[in-house]
Amino acid sequence: MDTIAPAATAPAAPTADVLESILATRHSCRAFAPETVDPAVLRRLFTMAQRTASWCNSQAWQVHLLGGPEVAALSERLVARVPLAPETPDIPGPARYEGVYQERRRACGFALYNAVGVERGDQEGRLLQMLENFRFFGAPHVAIITSPTALGTYGVMDCGGYVANLLNAAEALGVAAIAQAAIAMYADVVRDQLGIGEDRSVVCAVSLGHADPDHAANSFRTEREAVDAAVTGLP
């Protein structure tokens, strides 16, 4: 008699508590240890993020994952360029921050400067800390995310969803991460270094690695508004 194989067991769905914990503990890492991430973990991380929902399933994101000498080469060019030349973003940055958005932006900046001991009037200290963005905070891996220029806002929005999932997946896998729009402000340098065509827009970078737990830059956390301040109509 033929035997019937048991039905495949569906993977267990993540519980709300697990997801809530990931969202509550994730933070932007601004100082990385030099150790690299296991290649199998990196592959799993990007495989997870690939499940991101997108407009008409267009999957707009394209990722250049850099490591080792590639990170150092891009960083060297950016650090040399930033103090000397104007920004050249593919995607215009905010026209201005006003009201509560300016307040939140300033609070985040002051928290970082206070953590690392940069006084309010210390312009040189602020410059040096700003340049850490372009050193990728010492991260051993950097993902550069681009979107098709022809998809416009919708492609960029899909890339935003991808980045959010990438950050949360990294947290779930024990990988430290930070999304960095600053890199996209010098899109021409990134494009030239990586051979990215003019048909794609540089959206941002995501730096990945293991956090340096003893670095002061990792000692502060940003706050979130109460949900009722953001969502109207909740029961």
C-alpha cells in the first residue's frame, strides 16, 4: 500500500510580541566594531527584505552591497568631496524643516552631539562628527540602494519600504544598521564609483555590521510621538 506523505508544515507566523520587540529595540547604529557579518547571515537578511511589498510588485530597489576595500574606496572619495563641493542629489532633499519636524530634527542632533561630547559652539567638532556619515561610522558592509528614475516618487516610496524591512530584519538577526540619506546628497560620486547608470537614482545607503557597545554615539535613543498624535480615528 502506498503511504501518503504528511502535508508540509507552514512556517510559524511571527507573533505580534516578537515584532513589537524588534520595533522597540531597533536603533540607528553610529559606531561599528570592525568584525564582519557572517556571509550566510547577510544572504538571509537581504532575502528577507526582498519580500517587501511594492507598487504593482515593481520591486524598484536595486542594491550594491559593498565590503572591505570597496567601502574604504567610496568613503575616501566622499570624505574628500563633502567639505569642498555642493550637494548633487538625484532626489531633492526637504525644502525646509518647520514646526515639530524641525524640533524633532534638532532634538536628534543635539542628543548625538551631547552623547559624543561636542559642545554647541564647537563647529570643528560638528564637522568631524558629520563626516562620520561618509566614513559609514566604521561599518564593514554598506548597501547602496537605487531606484529607477522613471518610477519617480513611487519607486522611491517602494525603496523606503524596502529599507524599513531591511532595518527590522537586521535587528531580528542581531545585525546593527543605520539608514543614511546623507550619502545620496553626493549621488554623482556614488554613481561614478559604482558604475551606476543615469537611469537610476541614488536613494540612500544602509550601513551594516556589529555595534560597538562602548562607543558614546550608541548611548542615546530617539523618541517617538504617542500614536494618537500621528493617527486620527483610533478607537
